[in-house]
Amino acid sequence: MVKIPEDVIEEIRSQVNIVDVVSQFVQLKQSGKNLFGLCPFHEERTPSFSVSEDKQIFHCFSCGRGGNVFKFLMELQNISFPEAVKKVAEMENISVDDKYFQGNANSQETAENSQQKQLIDLHEQSVKLYNHILTNTKMGQPALDYLHKRGVSDDTIAIYQLGYAPGQRLLKPFFDERKVDFQLLRKSGLFSEDQDGNLRDRFVDRVMYPIRNGSGQTIAFSGRLLTTDSDMPKYLNSPETEIFNKRKVLFNLDLARPNIRSKEPAILFEGFMDVITAYQAGIKSGIASMGTSLTEQQIYDIKRITHEVVISYDGDTPGQKAIKRAIDAFNEQKSSIEMKIISVPDGMDPDEFIRKKSADDFKQLIVHAQAPIEFELGFLKKQYNLDSEVDQSHYIAEALKLISHVDSGISRDLYLNRLADEFEVDKQLLQQQLAPLITQSTRVPEQQHVYHKQVQVVKQPKHFSLIEKAEMQLMNRMLHYHDVWLKVSNVSGFSFVDEQYQMLYLLAEGYFTKFDEYNVATFSNLISEDSLQSLLINIDMLELPDNPTDDEINSYLNILMHRAPVEEKLKKKRAELKQAVKIGDVDKQRTLTIEIVKLEQQKRMKQQV
């Protein structure tokens, strides 16, 4: 594969705003000069992930990851550098010669990553085959009729690449003709294995719903059985594989994300058809979990991209119980997300409601969605026979527990008024019973639920030695101020103490032979080692006063050229002394102690210089 020229890389990078790319995956809020959000590389509750629009870099103060726009996509999507360059170019419709991307995308790519890409490719080929069978063959006509009867248009079928897996089991022969490796097929989840070790199509006579990851790549399927009189399960999902973990996937996230970004609330549905029908009706911010209870990872993925979610599960009893579990799951994560609840009337699911009523009617349900406490009180009420005084008493006691978790004092008072009026109970008596419950409440207080109102940034404190601080601050000054670079470069015998800094210094020398001005995003393109890239970002993110003085620079040089060698000798002698004590060598202990005392004296003298 031909190496991409540096000027081509820089041209692409310079035409893309990193904020536009990152904000597709992370909800960013302005705080000072930079934008902050929840880090996409690890779980956190308070944002420590920073994006600098001026510098065109990202940096997480918690996990330490950082880099330019290419590095962000490489880390997030587990892709090679050329692939990241290609993706960024495509985002901005920048034309790049295909010769740079032909052949192996990355010669250093691990076998594991290569296999993941092959598995994704198998799924993408399967999508095309199933979709072709559905839309262009007689054997797919019954499935197409079923979808049309459900109100799914041809345009929607194309958008979601819906398909049909026929009873003839065509997928295995399809891949056999292409001589696809048997073990790869075995690991794909697309096939089941009989007792003799033969592979057979897993999905038979099913309408196929491709399941995509956040990047829009197909990683699994859900198949809806077309035959009604079969003993087979109505829905069949792909098993978990190297590329598919149902606990970590939200259906339709890739299509919903841009609409959520445009300030629409995320609509959390229960089923695929709810999402698809809503999308076709113009409600395009719908997502769904994979038929399981909402997981911690799914909640985190939602929280990363929005601060508002509307839960719209089925209107029947199981659906209402699922809503209660979802509310509890969000609360257990101490999520800052603002929740609202839709109770679909007449026991209908959202798909059925939109088809029988209209999209506008469903949008009105969104507008009038309930607060979680209102839903919980209504749900609780259904558990009791309120004609019974005993059940009334139990209901009021449980209702007070729910009300105790409401953060706003005004809201609590309103719910107390409603409870007192409904059951003709003295409000003061209810307040007396509520007071100790509020004290016991373990919910996070309101002031901690303020991410969507005011960004609270967590910058993990780092403890550096005097020498480490000097190296970091001097390198920052050298990169940003050319006169400092020239001054330090002309100091005879100068070198950084830490080899990582020295390596960065040598790379910077090469950078300044090609570029007149320093740009951290451009410089990072020339650094292949992850550790050096992270070091560069950490250095660049330092907040130092403008215009360094000669005294400041001389202080750094004194520490690195005079004090650092003494510190290194001290460190070595102390290690030797420790060993001498361990083996009981008294003479060596005496000699080393004298040497250490002399070095300490030198150190104090250097400090006074």
C-alpha cells in the first residue's frame, strides 16, 4: 500500500473541525475555552473529556487518551490510521486517490482486528443477499407482503436494509462459492452446527432485521419468523460473537444519533418495529435495547449523547413493568439524564399506535410525557385495591417513599397536596411521615444532577516531581515559542532527562524543518507511538501564563542540567545503600552514607543557584 503523503494528510486534517466529528459521538458542552463531555473510552459520571477547537485536539484528564481527529476515530472505532484518514476525508467530501487505501489497510494490524473486520464483512454481504431476496425474488414476496401489511414502505426497507432468509438455506452455499474460511463462518453466528460439525443457516424463513453498531456496521441480525404455525421462537437473535454483545448494543443508534444531536430527545423503545415505524413517521431519534433489561453500558451510551430521554414501551402490563425497571436502572446509575415517560393508551405498543392513530398523535404523547414520579405513582396505584382502607394505607406509605426521592421541594409539596386531596388525609400528617424518609433517601441530590445545566469538569490531579514539571513546562514553552526553542537548542550539552521527552524533542526538530509554525494536531500526525502522542497532548494542554521570561527558562535549564544529574546520582547511591544494609556490609554503608551526604550538599548548592 502506498504511504499517504504528509501534505495530503495535513490538507484533510486542516479542512475538518474536530468538534464536528467528536460531537457525533459525545455530547459536548462549552466550559471556558474548551468543550467537555463524558469520555467515550471509559465509563465516568462527571465529564473529564476535553476538546480544544483552537488546537484541534482531544484529551481526557482521567484516562489520559488524546490526539487529533484521526487519533480519535482510530481509538473509538478500532481502525488503522489510513482508515481514519479515509473516514475523515469522506466526512468532508474530500477526494483522495484510492491507491493510498488499497491492499492491507494496516500492515501492523493484529490478527484479532483483522478477524473482526472479516466478520463484519460477512454480515454486510449477508445483508445484501437477504435484502436482494426480499426485494427482487419470488421467494421473498411473502415476506415483502408481510412488511407492506405492517405499513413498512419500500423506502424504509431500503434505509434499514431489511431482508428475508428463505427456507432454502441459501447463505451457506453463497459463502461456499466464495471459498470463505470454514472457521470464520463458524465464528460468525450466522450458522448453527449439527452433531457432525456441519454448518447450516441459523435463520430460516425469517424477516431479517440487521443490527448495526454505532458506526453503522452490521454486526448481527434479528429474524422474525414468517410462518405462524411453527414451534420455533417468533424472534431469533444472533448469538454473541466477537463483534456482537447484545448488552452493549442499542438498535438504530447510528441513524438516531444525528437527530438526537439536533436537540431531539432520545426515544427509548422496546422493539425494532417501534423504532422503524417511528422513523418512517418522521420520529427519527428512536433507539431500542436488544430485548433485555436496560444495561449499564446502554445507559452510559445514551448518557454520552443526550441529557433527555423519553421512555416509550408497550402499553400492556409487561411493558409498564419494563418501564419501571428502566426508571430504576437509570436511577441506579445516578444518571443526570432527564427522563420522561410515555404511557401508550389502550394497551397498544408504539408501532401499533402510530399505525392506527398517526405520527402527530404520537408526537402529542411525547409533548405530554410524564415525569418518572408521576408514572411510578400511577404504576404503584395499580398494585392495590384502593377501595380497601388497608390497601390505601399501604399505598400512601409506598407513595411517600417515592415522593421522598424527588429533588425539588416545590415538586414534593405539589405531590403531597395531590395525595392529601385524593385520600382526604391531613397534609401535615403526611409531611411528618415524609421528613425522615427524605433524610434516608440515597438518591443523588439535585445539585449533583446538573451536567446538562452546568458542566462540572473533573481534572484528575497529577503529582509530578520537580524534574518532571521542569521537563513538561520547558517542552511546552519550546514548542509554542520559537525564541525559546532557539535558545534551548543552542545550549551546549543540553538534553532532556527522560528519554520520552528527549525522543519528543528529536521529533520536534524534524517537525520544525518542515513547518515554520507549531500546530499540535499537525505534529501529532508525525508521531506513531501512542505513548509519545499522549505525552505531547498532556504537554500541550498545560495552562501556563503567556510570554515566558528568561528567568523562567533559565530555571528549567538549571533544574535539568545541574540538579537532575545530582538527583540521579542520589537515587543510585540510595539504592546501593539499601542493598548494603540488606547484606550487612558495614564498610560500604559508611562509604555510601558519606557520598550521599556530599551529594545532598551539592543538591542544596544547586538549589541556591
